[in-house]
Amino acid sequence: MPTSNRLGTVITVLNLKGGVGKTHTVWLLASACEERSQRMLAIDADTQGNLSNSFVRSQDTTAGIEALLDPADEPEPRNLILPTAYPSVDIIPSTPGLARFDLADQGEWEQADLHLSFVEPVAAVRELYDLVVFDCPPRLSLVSFAALCASDFVIVPLEAADWGAQGVMQVTAAVDYVRTRFNKRLELLGYLVSRFKRARAYQQNYLRQLREHFGESTFDTVVPDLALFEKSVTDAILLTRHSPASAEADVARRLLDEVAARAERLRRGRNAGGGPRIRHPRGTALERARGERSLA
Ligand SMILES: Nc1ncnc2c1ncn2[C@@H]1O[C@H](COP(=O)(O)OP(=O)(O)O)[C@@H](O)[C@H]1O
Ligand SMILES: [Mg+2]
């Protein structure tokens, strides 16, 4: 593994709903990173292991992220990293053993400080990568909290119709909680509209409402619902290799560009002494009612 001194931006991808494109967001980021020879570490924090299945064969996986949560184990984080078929993309896979450590009882894990399990391992490897991305399960269990505690930013993929859903607010509240208690670096990078069905008028309507509601916290990039996205996952070939000239590959490139630009903007704001710019759904609506400027 090469040594380097890269920026190592750490991002958690999280939503409490399944099937909204969390894993696909990581896939798109890996696609664009690979094409640009930017180094990315994907960390599969979901017991379902969808991301792992796309990148490595299960028989090649002996240990995975669960080793970092096991109080009886003290693995060298670099030993958990597996290469993929793509030289610039590595993965820490999830194994079936993760389920045993993905606790649901917050009191239990906080008492044992298990939510801080990823902090040092991530700090030990991040400078080898431009981007480190956690793919989370659709719940706020231990792994999701542990990922938030070790991250700089959070992306919340969601379907346009779900912008007001309880689960989205719970994620925002969890981000706030982690920032206040455990990781003051943590900021919302943005809400990413995923699986968007352009042809449906009601979806356009939802998108408009979502942008009004979340303002500049909404990514400009929208990921449409298109068969080619799914096909590249099924074929297990990163989109920029699978169909480099496609509009879908361009979405992956635009997403990575916007992720980098948003991260840079938030970092600059932080260095300039501005506080975190996470937007509360209700706060944003209130601000808009007061006529504040929105970039959406
Ligand atoms: N934009 C999209 N267009 C078409 N299919 C998609 C898109 N995003 C995700 N999918 C497919 O939908 C399914 C669920 O997406 P996934 O990213 O695994 O959701 P999550 O990780 O949130 O559960 C997968 O089969 C995936 O390939
Ligand atoms: Mg997933």
C-alpha cells in the first residue's frame, strides 16, 4: 500500500430508510474517484454487505469492520483493508459477524465507549486516501453512531417524496447529538436527492418543496432513477468503466465535484471561525419565511 499525505475527507452516508440509494452513493463516488486516480477507502458498515459484494468475493473476506467493534480484539486497521479490482479503491468489508456487534441500545454502547471505536482506526489510515466513505445500515444503531463519531461530513440520500419524513429528521438530530457530545468536526454535507423520476410531475413537485425546505443543504446534483445505474452494480463494474460516455457516468463525476466543493466550502467556513452550518428543517423554513437568501 502506498504511503502518502492526502486530505482524507471522511464521509458517512446515512438514512434510516432502506433502498434510497445509500450504497449507490458510495458506488458513484468510487466510480468518479477511480477514473481520476483519487484514492478512496469504502467502509461497509451495513450487515447486508451490499457494497462488499460489489467489490470483493465473500470467500476473500476473513475479517471486516466488526473487528473494530469487538472489545476483545485490537486489530491493526491496515490489515482489515482489502484491495479491489480498481487500484485506487480499497474496502474494509462487512462480514456476517458484524450483526453481533451492531448494538441497538445506546446506553449500553455509550457506557463502554463503543461508539468511539472507529475514531483511531480512521485517523490511522485517512492520510492514505483522498476520501473515506462509510456506507451505513438503515438504522441508528451502534455502527451508524460510530461512523458519525469518526467522520467530517454526512450525506443523507433521500427520495424526493421523503423530504419531510420522520427518519430524515432523526438523522439530522443524531448528527447534532454526535457533534455536541463527541465530534465537533461533524457537519451535514447535504441532502442528496436520489432515484429521482424526472418524468413524473409529482416528483418534480416534491423536489421543489424539498429545495424550499432544506435550502442550500440540498445537493444541486440529483441522481435520477435509471436502469444503467443498477446495471453497473449488478455487473459489479464501476460506472465510469462500465459506460464512461453515459449521462449516468457524468452524474457520478458531478457528484464527486460537488462533494469536494461543499467540503471545501464548509472547511473554509470552519477555519474562518464560522460555526457548523447544518440546517434544521424547521429552521430553514423559518429563515425562508423571513426572506433569507437561499442558493437552491
Ligand atoms: N439512481 C438509481 N437508479 C436506478 N437504480 C438504483 C439507483 N440507486 C439505487 N438503485 C438500485 O436500487 C437498489 C437499492 O439501492 P441502494 O443504494 O442499495 O439503497 P440503500 O443502500 O439505501 O438501501 C439497488 O438495487 C440499487 O442498485
Ligand atoms: Mg445499502
